[in-house]
Amino acid sequence: MAPVITLHDIHRVYDSGEVQVHAVRGVSLELQRGDFLALMGASGSGKSTLMNTLGCLDRPTRGEYRLDGIAVAQLDRNQLADLRNEKLGFVFQGFNLLARTTALENVELPMLYGRHRGSRAAMRERARHCLAIVGLAERADHFPSQLSGGQQQRVAIARALVNAPQVLLADEPTGNLDSRTSAEVMGVFQQLNDEGITIVLVTHELDIARYCKRSLIMRDGRVVSDQPVQPRSHAAVELQKLKDAETAAQLHPSA
Ligand code: ADP
Ligand code: MG
């Protein structure tokens, strides 16, 4: 099958008058359907720049990007927005939920602009379904401030799913979460990936990359390593270990 994402010799030079920053320097990459890529590298290595390209939020200075067979460079702004809406879901480090809006309404929002726009009842139903997928059916009417960080991130994942994207792009989605909550959130990503969604996830934590299938390391705008993750961690198993350790600590508080 054709890859869902193809990057060929992508460059991105930021030109702010006096200084030029060559943030991405010739990245080529293929992602098959069902891939789950951890994008790693030190701060400033070009991860976010590459994610902005993948997300059709920014145009590369040079090189070719194909998303689901479509050559992105040829599209105008409106076509790009449509493509983004139809094929991509975004998850951010800071959750980016609207504060005065319930979980359910936050999840409904992207449907207003996408091809899943429908009757009020149909959209509500679909948003509920997505909240159920991330295990938050019971919290639909809660506001973000009434939810834990992990729950807020799961609402954000539900929101990213609502237009049935082929690819999820997540830039440091566990960056604000403790390790147990991170494992929970990674469990949700693994479950979605098992169901066929392709995921690209930026992280600088090796522990998080271990939940992915493939790990790619960038340095100074280039790919310096691209390898399968072996052995792959499974969030359910890791969570059980963390819970067992907590129970043990409660039984033997001195330890
Ligand atoms: P990472 O996400 O890996 O930390 P970035 O892609 O954010 O890396 O940044 C890569 C390089 O590009 C850095 O040197 C950064 O300072 C520079 N950069 C990022 N965004 C811009 C911008 N909008 N204008 C100028 N330089 C930028
Ligand atoms: Mg970044």
C-alpha cells in the first residue's frame, strides 16, 4: 500500500531579515498506515518545524510532502485547511481546551468546520462517542478546570479524533504530565494506533518513545537515527507495574 506520508528532501529556512536559520536540512521519510513514530531530538533540533510541515501549518522552503497521495505544495490556503481538517488530528502539550466550555463542547468544535458537520444531535452523539473512546463518557459535562491534567489531555485526544483523521500529530503530549498519567495517555494512543490510526508523536523522553513502534532522532535539522522500538512497552502493563509499586509503598510506607 502507498505510504500515508512521504517527505522528500524537506528543507525549512527561517529568514527573519538579518539571520537565516536552517531548521530542517533535507529530511526524507515515509510513514505507512498504522505506523507510530516517536520524533526525538534535543531542543532546537527541528522537531516542531517538521511537525508544522506534516501538519500543513507551514510550507517547506524546498522539498516534497505528500499526504495520503496528495502533493501538499500545490494546494492554496483553503485547500490546505480542508486537507488538515479531513486527514489530520492535532494534540498539543498544553491541551489547548476552551476553559468556559464543557468537555463535550470542546470535542464538538472541530466538526463545525469539517466534513462531519451535521445536525446538532448527530454532532453531539459523535462527540460523546469520541469521549467514550478515551474513557471519559462520564465527564462530558465537566469543564476543563474540573478535570485532571490526564483527563484534559484525553479530552484533547477525543477532539483530535472527531473528524476521523488518518494521522494524529502530537507535539509533546505528555510534557505536562507525571509518569503515571503519561502512561495512561500513551495507552490511549496505543489503543488508537491498534485500530489503525497513524501517529507521529514528539517527545524528548525515552520512556515515552518506548510506547511507540519506531523512533527517529533529529540533530541540527537532520535525521540521525530511525529505528524500530524493541522491545515495545505496553501502557497497560506499565500502568499495572506502577499501581503495584504504589500498593507496595502503601503497605510498607517505610520502604
Ligand atoms: P525543536 O522543536 O526540536 O525544539 P524547532 O523546530 O522549534 O526545534 O526549532 C529549530 C530551529 O529553528 C531552532 O534553532 C529555532 O530557534 C529555529 N526556529 C523555530 N521557529 C522559528 C521561527 N518562527 N523563526 C525563526 N527561527 C525559528
Ligand atoms: Mg519543539
